[in-house]
Amino acid sequence: MAEAEVHDKLMPLDEAVRSLIPDGCRLRSCGIGLRKPMAVIYELIRQRKRDLTFILSGWTEDADLLIGAGVTNKLEGSYLGLEAFGLAHCYRRAVEKGVPQKIEIEEYSNFGMTMRFMATAMGLPFMPIRSELGSDLLRYETMLHPKAYVMEDPFGSGAKVALLPACHSDVALLHAQRCDADGNTQVWGQLGDDLWGTQSGKKIIVSVEEIVDTEIVRKDPNRTILPAFRVNAIVHVPWGAHPYQVQGYYDADREFRKMYAQESRTIEGFERFLETWVYGVGSREGYVKKLGKARLQTLKAKRMMSGQVNYGY
């Protein structure tokens, strides 16, 4: 795997999507319940990308939007729904009626997907686990053949394990709190499988709330989950995860998520949502402007600092 250059990585959102995410690629997203790269998701729709295989342990509005807009027709992962807001209606229409197109999905457990990402990040062809042996997941194959290989412990214990194939992606997305100009990227709060999932990408696009001096990154190195040499593009996009939360920056916009759940119940409502919030605003800057300062102010995080740690320099 060729190392990315550590300079001139900062680029506009539309350019990063246009130049690094081609039609037909395997795209790994990020964020389980927070820090979702929604700015990138909307831009994929605006650019009318097609035939993407969308990969993540657990999807919500991100996958539902891409399905409804015709961007993705293949999924690799586990849960897909709108959490407390109910079903993912575009996904349901695609499965039940083939609208706007039929969807293929290869399902693993959340843990299984994480182990598949870990295998890729470690340069291994597979990862042995035991948890999926007790489920029906291994019985159903759609895109991967075989989906797993069950074998007995070669060291004589008699225990069986399931070997899950490594899960690579052509491009991995990570929305993070901050990075420096080289791409040393820091995340705090819940990580989910982002440590391994992001490293599974042949190329990596990082979108961040803030770009800071390298000195700031070095003062708190434990938060750095992605080194600069692995980053291909940096997109500075404040409010880039809205309506999801980014710890330390803003809270989830529950009313917006509730609105999407209602609108997407029908094809007409979903198309109205796209016209209002994706196509009509023209860009992420237009989206943020439409949200309005008053609304954003109610979501901004309070300034609550943790204790300091002496790293010795």
C-alpha cells in the first residue's frame, strides 16, 4: 500500500468526493450513533454517484439517503434503521418493491464487521471469531462466497471457530473533531469500530470540525487515531456530522432526525427532503446557512474541559 503524501491534502468537499470516490467503489463510512460524515453523504447525492457498495457496522440515515437517491445498491454490514425514530423507509421500499432499485445486503454482526475491519488493517486475510457460530447469519450468502469458513481448532482443543473474510474498502471516511494540516487526526468520545474500519481503506478522506496546529495534536497524542501518512484528503467542514452529534462541538438535532423519519415515509416526502436539504441548498455551506444561527446555537456544546494531563513536554 503506497503511503499518502503529507502535504497539500486540504481540499474542498466537492473536489474530494469528485476526485477520490468513483462510481462503483467500495466505500466505508464511520460513526455508530455519532460523528457520521453527513456532509460527504449529501455531496455524494449531489454529484449523483452510482453503484457504490456501502460498508459499515451500523447504518441509519446515511445509508437510507444513499439508497433512496440511487447512489448505493449493495450493503455490507449489520443494523439499518433510524434508531428511536423507527424504520429506514427508503431501505424498506428497496427491499420490498425494488424502488428506486433492488438492494443486495451481506449481513454480519456488529462484532463480526469490526473483526473483518481489524483483519484488513492488520494485513490478514481473515479473522477467527466464535460469536457468529450461534446465529443464522452464516447460513445466508448474497455477495460473498463463502461468507465464512468454519473449522476446528488445529491445536487440539476441539473448539470450532468461524473464519470471517477481511473487509477492505477502496475509500474510507472518517469524521473527526480535529486534525493538523498533515492529517494527524484526533477523535474523542465513542469510537465504535472507527479505529479499525478507517484503516481498512486503501484511501482515506478525513472531514473535520477544526484544523489545528501540530503542536496542539502533540500535546495530547493519545487522542490521535489516524496518522498523517494514511490520510489522502482533509476536508474542513464545521457541522459536518449534523444532524448527528460530535462530542465537544455540538449535540444531536433530534427534531431534524424526526423530520427526516416523517418525510421519508413516502417517495414524495423523500424527494421533497432531497430538494430542500440536499439539491436546493447547493453545498454544505448552504445547508448550514439554511439551518440558521439560532438553531445551531441551541446545539452547540457547553465549554466543559476535562482535567489536564502532564505528558512531560
